[in-house]
Amino acid sequence: MTDTPAPHPSHTTPTTPRVTVRGEAHLEVDPEIARIAVTLTARNTDRRTTLDDLNRRNTATLDLIKGYGDTIEKLETGTLTIRPELARHGRGERIRAYHGSIQLTATLNDFTVLGEIVARLADHELTRIDGPWWALRPTSPHHATARRQAVQEALQRAREYAEALDTRIDALLELSDTGTLGGTTFTTATYGGAGVLRSARAESAPEAAPVDLEPVRQNIDAQVEAAFTLIPPNLG
């Protein structure tokens, strides 16, 4: 009995060649919104007085911010805290004072009044301002522009590869985002520009001068991968 020799592997050329390319887009645009965080504090040996002082400052701050109308796109109240401070010495749990704080976040869409708002808020007693943080809205048209540019670059690359083979692309097989963490393709930078401002204003003090704040331009990155079929080239 003789063994039948194994057939040789086939090396046939695929009838429908394909090309896979990546398209990228990088945009730098002006921000659309700015956020500032406002922290109000109060301290007194009496708990009720501490809460009343905090409530008074909160009302004044909300009135000031709301006075700018449609410039304020969003105004949110965060954490409210009232905590006792225990005496360091002595027996028992003797309360030395009460500390209160409340956090607010304001989102603005008009940067021409941002410096004025920051200065006026910082001129309030026991008030801390953090920000601004510049950003684009999630629905910003700049995101769509970056996506279109990334797709167009992928298409152009595929055409160039096809031309190098003296043929043309035929059909799109697949188009997908290629974010670094499984799909997040577009990233927006944020920046804390104003730092922290504190002040305790006397009643006779003049109005604080506006703070000069320069918006930070935002970076948008888009990446896609695209697979195309090619009309079979003549490689002979």
C-alpha cells in the first residue's frame, strides 16, 4: 500500500483585493463656553448664625450671577456642608465653632462679561473662585467637522493606494472610530486660567476692576479606519 502525497497548498490571488487605511483630523478652535466654580464659606461659634450667614451669601451670589441673564447658560448648586470644629484641648467633645460651605458652578457663553463676573464675585467676603475652564459643547458642530475631515482623509488615502496600483477603489466595506480607549475619538482640552481669587470688601470700597481673561483655544482630534475593496489590478 502506497501513501498518497499531500496536495500542494494553493497560492491563488484573491479575486477582490481590499485596502485598509486610517484617516485623521486635527482642529484648533475657539471655546464656546467657560465654567467657573464658586465656593462660599461661613464660620461662627453658633450653628444657626453660621447657616444664616451662609444662606445670605448664597442668595447674594445667586442674585449677582442671575443678573447677567442669558449670558449664564447654566447655574447649579453643588455640595452644602455644615460641620463642627472641636476644641483641641480640654475634656469631652466641646465644639469650638461651626464651619459652613456651599459650592456653585456657573457656565457662561459670553466671554466679554466673564472677567467682570469673576471680579465681582471675588470681591464678596469669604468667597473663593476657581476657573475658568474653557470647553466646547458636546453638540458643537466642530465635532462633526472633524469627523468629516477624518473620513475624507481616509478616502483620499485609499484612492492614492489604488492609483499606485493603476486601479480604483470599488466599495466601502467598513468604517469605524479608532479611539484610544475603545471608541472615544474626540477629545476637548480644558484649562484653569484664573486660578483662585479671594477678597473681603468693605462697604465703601469701589467696584473691583474686571479680570483680563484670554480664552484658551480647544483641540479636537478625530480618527477613523476604513476598509475598501479595489477593482482587481493588472499586475502583469
